[in-house]
Amino acid sequence: MLRKESAEVNELATQRLPDTVSATIDELLKLSSSDRVDIAMALWESLSDEERDAQFDLTDEVKAELDRRWERYLANPQSAMSREEVLERLKHRRPWCRSSTVSSS
């Protein structure tokens, strides 16, 4: 994921937010990444479940796919992979990690 520059983030904020909030965001962007993450998490956790849910409008197609996957898991929980297994599998899918992508000539 590409990181947006502070000026670009602030520009996006100024388009939608009052000047006082934009100024606050400009100051917040000067904080360390750890502090910014803590603030983001605190803001997110301050939302009620209803407010969080309202931020994610899933299409009927996506809802159906999620339901299908959940049912598949419930039918066979042993088929699920742990986080570590997923990360290990992804690591081996990177083109620069695969021996098949290395030219033998």
C-alpha cells in the first residue's frame, strides 16, 4: 500500500472538514507513526457498532460470498489455515521467491 504524503492527506481533509479540524490534522500528521496509530485506533474504537457498520456498505454479491465462505468453514473447520500458514504461503507466492521464475539460461 502506498503512503500518502502529509500534504496530500491534509489537502483531502481540508476539502471535507472545517478549518479547525484541518489544522488539527496537520499537527497530528507530525506525530510519530506509533502515536498516529494509537490515535486512529482510539477514534475507531470510539464508534458504536452501528456507526462502524454504517461505514461498510457491502454489495449483495459480496455478502453472498462471505456467507458461502462462512458456511464452508462451519462445515469443515479443519480446512481453515492459521494466520502463520497464510503468511508462509503468501511468502512463497512472491515472484522473486519462486525458483520457477528464475531463468535457467
